[in-house]
Amino acid sequence: MKNKLLGVYDYTVILTYAALVFGVFGILSAINLDFWNSVICLMLAGICDMFDGAVARTKVDRTDAEKRFGIQIDSLADLVNFGVLPAIFVYMICDESVVISIVAVLFVLCALIRLSYFNVLEEERQRQTTGKRKSYLGLPVTSAALILPLVYLMFDYRMIKNTAIFPIMLVLLGSGYISTFHIKKPGVVGKIIVVIIGAVEAVGMFFVMGWDAV
């Protein structure tokens, strides 16, 4: 039976789709100068991305086409969430200067190159083995979901007073995206640590937001 619509719509891709929705809302929030909501959307996209692969692997009868589709949409969503969203966030918070524009564009380009190259490597790896990937080549783009909220939290607390920190952050992240060092893929303990860090950031954010509202 042929699908009535293009694509895949079962539970294996729902978190990836949700991540993209959060990412787009984060972009719109940044454009409207609602930076806290933008950061929260970025973190939610990161949480969805952290678990979407595990959810997809629970379906043991996925076809080759479904697996390849999953790889493609995951990287496309990541480009929006952890490439375009941080770039627009930094562009808007830094008064939309020409220099910031160049930094933002180059950052998105680095994310695009990394994700495209990852797709090539991942398809080759899956043709050779059915095992799980054990390491990442270069800095994962999802690291932006932890680093940007942390930097903005420090900025809002006045621990960092100059917006120059944001383009510097993009330069460092972008360089990490296209570097060739290996990072071990986090296991259960690693993911728990990431969630704890994210939770601490979230508590700090809601404290600041609540304090500002008083």
C-alpha cells in the first residue's frame, strides 16, 4: 500500500519532528528578541535529539529506506536547531552588525559541512556494520544546546557583561564542528550527566525569569 504523503510518520521520527518544531519556535523567539524563550526552545530541541535515535532503534523491522530517511531528517533538523537558531540568536543579540553577520553565516556553513559529512560517514558505517556508533568525529552540533544556554545564563547574571562573548562562542563551536578529533559517544551515564547540566541551567533560567518578573 502506497503512502498518501511523502515521508515517514510513525513513532520512530516523532522526536525529530518535535525537535524541528522547537527549533523554529526558537528562531522566531530570537527574531522577536525573546531570548529566554529562544534558549528554552533550543534546550528542548536538544533533549528531543538526545533520545530520537534510541526511540528509532526500538523498531527492529525498519526498512533500509526508513533508516536512511531517519539519518537525513535528523541532520536537516540539526542544521536548523543547532546551526541556524544559534546564528540568528547571536545576530539579534549583537545588534545585527556586518561582522556578526559574517560570523553567523560561517557558523551555519560549518554546521552544514559537518552534518553533510556525517551523513556520508554514517551511511558507509551502516553498510559495513549493524553495531552502534562509538564515537563522534569533531564536536557534535548538539553541544550548542548546552553551551549557548550556559553563556546566556552567565550573561543575564552579569557574570559576562560584553555581548562579544556570543560571536566568540560561535567561532569556537564552528571550529569544533569541522575539526577531526574524536569524542567518545556518551553512554547512559554520560546522557544522565548532560541532563543534569541542562536541568541546572533550566533552574537558573527560571530563577532569573521569575526574579525579573517581580
